[in-house]
Amino acid sequence: MQAFLLNEMRLHNKEMNSAFTNRTEIAEEYKWNLTDIYKSDNDWEKDFNWVKNQLPEYRKFIGKLSSNAENLLACFKFDDEIGIKLERLYLYAMLSKDSDMSIPKYQAMEERIKSLHSKASAESSFIRPELLEIPDEKLLAMVSSNENLKIYQHVIDDLLRTKTHSLSKPEEQLLALAGEISQNAYNSYSMFTNADLRFGKVKDDSGNEIEITHARFYAAMYSKDRSFREKAFKSYLLPYKEYMNTFTTMFNGSLKTNIFFARARKYNSAREAALDRNNIPLSVYDNLVDGVNKNLASLHRWADLKKKLLGIDKLKPYDVYVSVFQNKNEKNYPYPEAKKIVCEALKDLGDDYLSSLTRAFDNCWIDVYESKAKKSGAYSSGTTYSVHPYVLLNWTDLLNDVFTLAHEMGHNMHSYYTGKTQPFPYANYSIFVAEVASTFNEALLLDYLIKNADDKDQKLFLLEKYLNNITATFYRQVMFAEFEMIVYDKTEKGEALTGDTLSELYKDIYQKYWGEPMHVEEEEKFTWARIPHFYYNFYVYQYATGFAASEVLANKVKTEGEAAVKKYLNFLKSGSSDYPINILKEAGVDMNSIEPVLAVSAKMDEILSEIENLIADK
């Protein structure tokens, strides 16, 4: 799980490091130890076959859940046992495949476990509708009558909350069976844009002719050569314009798929259905978009300052990522040194957090270095019950890698504390809170590095980096969220979304967010077609809410000390034992208010003022 900017920067890092190492050449201490999951592939096969053979056992519970508390508990425990095994099987297959994606065996294992998971979903699809057939009073009485069932109280409460959106057993089974084909639009988009699309050739900032790729496009956006940035920008977006009809068809297919599932479950909109999964009120989304629209002055201020510092008349989309300030004393950051920096930056979180972090560093939870056929980018594996979480990196000794480490270890510690504290039904957390811990760590790391900067140049460089984080992880994601909200609303009203309609809409929103200093190039309006997150069904707004929440919580830790740290650690331990809005409120931030939006814009203004003061003193 990571913010869009980090994905872009990591791809940039990977592109700049073209030397591939054979995995056997990397020391064991820098590779994850998968024997913590299964000692061997044969042990994986044993568990796979066990789950496969056990799935028909679900049928013995059909029609019997209402008979007594003992049957209900037995069904829940069996379902948990299957779920624990499936998680473990998937983790091992995914990490084995990602270690070396050229090995067909592990590709096949991942596909097999996905298929087995679908079968398990189909076999267990009777549980929800059968529970909902039980009168509410009787079901609640059954739960309260058995001490071992009380652990499922929040599960039952959430089930009853969504009762009006649940269907009959045959209908639920049909929707479960439709799960795989519902991904067709995204799968087609992903294959087309990643495997088939070609982006042309341009001359780079050294005069060499290069073929533009996704990674080279991102790398080009950081080039100091504006002419190269412009050529790469236009070359990269040209195929999205040329194949606009195809992208429009795929995108409309995704919109209509999600609308179909929402209507099938009697929701008023696809947005309501998507947010209701985690009991997020629509007002949270509305407040975020409205709050940002009323506080765009900070982003406009940054655009105006950046335009002046770059010495250009109009800021253009390909100027957004290039650094204004240079870290003249930029150095390499070997992984061992980066670990020390991250620990020092996070020391305010206390001894328990630091010892848990050190445990991850010292016990091969992290796959550090790039190697031949290893998956690119970075991620944390998330919570897998009874197994610690893992982190994938592709280390290149750059400062961005240090931030990536802090980010992913935020996820890792969130998963670790959740898995350690919560029982299986709650040993995970929603996407709504997933980016809080990661961006929280980044905020503390940035503060630490800024306070310990060697000189003004380094401080200005880091302050700009902070602004870029806010721009990409907060404002850009809210811009995406507003676009997504509008296109679903139009589709649900029966309006036809053509490529021209989508492109003009995106261009108008982009212009509004960046304001008068920005001149929106014609090519930028086709950017909507290249964003995979628009296929994720109201996903991107959670990057922004997570970032805003982390800004509030990080500030509380810095200003309130131990009391705020205790609340924050309790947040990391909460998993899904309550609704995410409630969990964040307990931690100290109300996401149904404008406070988090104001906290971000206030931080941006604070940084801008500090930059202006440093420039004036130079």
C-alpha cells in the first residue's frame, strides 16, 4: 500500500539503476526469510490440498446456523480456519513469485490460490444471507449466550448494519461467482497500457535517443532540461489520445460494473456502496472535496512561487515534479545507514515501537535489493494472521529510498501490531486507515531531516520535498476523487461519457486545482486515461484522508508527547475491531470535520513561509 507519488518516484529509482544482480549473489540477511511462512513448497502444497479438501465441509452448516449457538460458533471457527490458511498460502505464493517473476512455478501457485479463494468465497456465500434470515433479537441473544461467540460481536453488528443491502442465498452466490469477471475492465486496461502500448522515441537531456516507457516518463519529469520534459510528456500522452475510444470503453465498462453491483445491493450510488463497506459516511468524502476546494489558495501559492523560482511565465504540467532547489551535498544512503536514520526519526514513538522495528530489520522481514526478475517498486504485505508482515524494496542508495523504507515500515508496524493484538476476525485494517501509519512515518522523517539539515540548500531541498508530498499525496488525490465522483454521478444519471467529455472534465478540474499560474497543456487532459486508480472504485480519496489524518496525529505526537503516542500505538493495534472513523477519532482526529484539511493547508503555508524566509536570507 503506498501513495501515487511514491509509486512514481520508486519507478524513477528503478529506471535509473539498470544493473541487475542475480538473486544468489545477495547476502541472506538482505532477503526475506519465507520459511517463517512455510518450510518448503511441499508444506505449501499440503496446506493447499487441505483447504481444497475441506471446502465441501461448509455444506454441513447450511440451514443449521439458526439452530443453536454451538452450530453458529462451529461455523465461524471453521470459516476462520479456512481464512487463516488461505492468507498464509497467498502470502507465500505472492512473495515467492515476486522474488523472481521468471519462475513459472510460483506464477502458477499464485493463480491457483486465487482460484481456490474464489471457490472458498462461493462455498461460504450462504453464511451471510442465512445469518440475516435469523431475527435480529435471536441472533444477538445467541451471540451473548456463548462466551466464545462474543468475539464476533462487531462482525454481527456490522452484518445487521448492512442488512438492507444483503441478498438471498442464490443471489449472493451469483454475485460471488461474478467476482472474477468483474475485473475484466481493469485487467484489459492493465494489459493494454503495460504490455501493448508504445510511447515513441525522443532525445533525452544528454542528446541520446531513448524510447519512452512508464518509468522513463516519470524519470523525465524530474529532469532539469525543460525541453526534454516537454518532449517526454507529449510523447508519453500521445498514445492515450490516439486510443481514446478504447480507453473510454474500458473505463465506462469499469464504471458500469461497479454501478451494477451497487444497484444489485440496493444502494443509491456506487460511491455510497464503496464507502459503506467500511461504514464511511458520504459526508466524509463531501467534506474532503468541499474543504479542499475552499482551501486551494495554498496550492495556488506554491504554483506561483514555483513558477517564479523556475523563471518561467506559466507553469505547465511537466514542471510540477522537477525540483527547484538542489541538494548540493547530496550523498548516498546505504541501507544500514538508512535503518539508523529511520530509527532515530521515529524515536518519539517509544521503546516498544523501536524494538519492534529492530526485530523486523534483524530477522529478514525485508527483501532489500533489486535482482533479476524481482518485482519492481515497494510494498508491505499487510497482516497475515500468525505470520509477521514482509516488505519488498528495491534499494538504490538514494534519499527517496530512505523515505520508502520509513513509509513501508509504517505499514509493516501497523500490520505487526494489529496481528499481534487482534483475533483473526479483526486482524486486518481497512484501506481508509492504511495510509495513515505510512505517511505518519514520512512526516516524522522529514521533520527529523529538516531539523538536522547541514545547510540552507539542504533544508530548502527537504522543505520542497515536503511540499511535493502534500501536492501529490493530498491535493492530487482529492482532484482525482472529485473527477471520480463526477463521472460516476453523470453515468448514474444516464449521461453518455465520451472521450471528449472525460478529457474536458479532467482538464477543467486540473486547471481549478492549480489555479491561474498553471497553463494546462492540451496533452494533460488525456491523463485521466492513464491513471489505474480510477479502476479501483473510489479508492484514491483514502490516500488524501490518510495523509490528512497522519498530519494531525504526527503534530499531536510532537506537541503532546506521551499521551498522544499512547493513542497512536492503540490506533496501530486496533485493526478492524471498530469502524475506521471511530478508530481514528479515538486516536485524536475527526475525519468527519474540516480539521484535517485545514491541518494540511496550514502545514503547506507554514513550509512556504519558511522557504520564502530562507530565500530572502540567502
